[in-house]
Amino acid sequence: MAHVPQVKIPATYMRGGTSKGVFFRLQDLPASCQQPGEARDKLFMRVIGSPDPYAAHIDGMGGATSSTSKCVILSKSSVPDHDVDYLYGQVSIDKAFVDWSGNCGNLSTAAGAFAIHAGLIDPARVPQNGTCTVRIWQANIRKTIIAHVPVTNGQVQETGDFELDGVTFPAAEIVLEFIDPSDDSEEGGSMFPTGNLVDDLEVPGVGTFKATMITAGIPTVFVNAEDIGYQGTELREDINGDPKQLERFEKIRVAGALRMGLIKTPEEALKRQHTPKIAFVARPKDYKASSGKPIGAGDVDLLVRALSMGKLHHAMMGTCAVAIGTAAAIPGTLVNLAAGGGEREAVRFGHPSGTLRVGAQARQVNGEWTVTKAIMSRSARILMEGAVRVPGDAF
């Protein structure tokens, strides 16, 4: 019996923020995968090792978590005044699909660094020493991200002393600016699709909860921790081992997606697991992070826990951090109230792995809230580079 040999595809495995993913240059992909479609989705699933009924990703590059089941494509930008186009695919772990509905804020950090590594930036724009400003067009959500990447001796500086909770070792700091991060492309054309800062969200079979539903960074449904029986200090093991609680969170997420106009029927949520996110907020309290590090109530403005792809995230998704910073800047949202209310341009929140500071500039124009940009610091580095191999008939 003849067997199809494996094919080699140039690739780079990178950490960006608290996520990891497999990065490709568009021109390095097989011809059938250089455009959206079934072939590209099949390739990415095979690279990651999905769908995997064992939820282990033994036969792929994935790490069997939402933070490590990711693929990225970069190419020279097709949009004026940008350097690169960045396209992100969230690969489902146990189901056969790739979700293209949103961005990964953590891997946005690595996108800026990879653009330089991969020779996609005009050499004249890369300083010998200093900071390279990479203008990224985020193709999933059609937004601009500016990455300020440190450069030493003409190469991306990856080592440094910047510490990021959720990442074991320090690295060089990369500052990200998310320009006009509210997603006005969805139904309603507003950062708050329902038109309200706080709604009563009715969840069939579960109850009715106060909710702030926002489309900044990534569509997110925020609820109060105490309203759903939590403290806001929970770690992954407190939630992810309880199927009934995860099912309840999914019901809340689906109800929010319907209310935000992201889906028209509950069934559509099965193919849109990446968005919206569901998060719960609480006033500051003392707790121990997953590393054992003590976090004092005085260290943070509020506590936030968020779920990604059906599980509590080990730290915080970068795009959700943008949503947190934006909502915190707008008086009256649940996030703002948990942080003590009032006007603010930055917030430090506690998450399962520690704390994170994010800034946002929000203002009202003709009665509508807008956000001009959100800013946060992350880090990134190459873990391995060369080629991935997949069976030639996989795509």
C-alpha cells in the first residue's frame, strides 16, 4: 500500500505574551493554503494536532489549551501605511474547525517581532539600535496595531528584564498600541451593541444577570462574580474541573452573543467559540496567584477572570485585556464599578497568574462612547524555527 510522504513547510514557533503559536509567512504556505478555505483550515488543524479526542495534542504542535492552539499568517501589507497583514486562526482542540472571528492580543506581540525576523519590514525602517515601530493590519478584525519592538545590532532584542505574570522567565518589553479597538463592524455599529453600558441578560435555564457587553479588543460579556457565585479570586482548577459550571458559562456566553447580534441562533455559537469572551469581575481581594505569588487587594484596582474556548484562561487574553481597559475607562460599566467607579485612563487588574496594567483613552462623541487606543506591554521570543511537517494528504 502506497503512503503519501510528509511535506515540509517553513515555520516559526513563538511565544507572544502568555500564548504560543505556529507562525507562517503567507508565501511559504502550500499554494492551496495561500487563500482562505478548507485546505488552509485542514493544514492548520493538522499542524496543531486537532481534532484530538484525547485533548492532548500529542501528534501536533498544539499544547491542548486555548493559549497554545494557534496559528498565524503574516505577509507584506495590502493596506496603505501598514507594514504587515496579520491573520490569526484559533484552532479548536476537540472539534474540526478553525475560528477566524477574532484576534489574539498576546500573539499580536509576536507578530511585530516575527515581521522583523521574517524580513517583511523594509530594512530602512529597522534601526541598528533602538525601537522599530511595526504597523500591523489585523486582518481578522480589520484594525491597526502598533508594535514597538526593541532592536539591538539590527536584530530583534528578545532577552531582557521585563516580567510578565503568566510567563516564567523575563524578556524584552514590547509595547502594543491597539488603535480604535472597538469593533463597529458588528450589528448595531457601536462599541456597546445593545446601546447600554449595563443590561439585564436573561439566560434561559440559568437566570438573569447584570452584564456589560462590549466590542473593544474582542467582543466580551462581563458579569459580576458575586452574581454567579464566585469571589473573583478563582484559579483554573476551581472552575475547569466542573463540567456543570463550564456548561453554565457557555449558556451565559451564548445568551450574550445573541443579545450582541454576533449570532442569530444558539447553534451558531458552536462555530464561534473564540468570540465573544465571557469574563467576571469583582472588587479587589487578597489571593494567591497560580505560581503561589501573593496578590494584595491594594495591588490591583479590580479582579477579572475570563474564559477562552470554554475554559478559564490561565492568565488573561490580550484582546480581553483591551476590553477590560476600555470598559474600566467608561463610568458606569460593571468593570468600571468593580474598579471603584469614576474616570480613569489605566487600570491594573488581578488575574489567575498575577496582575496586568492596561491603559485606554475613551471619550463620548455625540452620545456614543469611543476609544481611540488601548496600550499594554507584553514580550515575545522565538522558541524554535525551521519547518513543520504534515502528511501530504492532510490538506
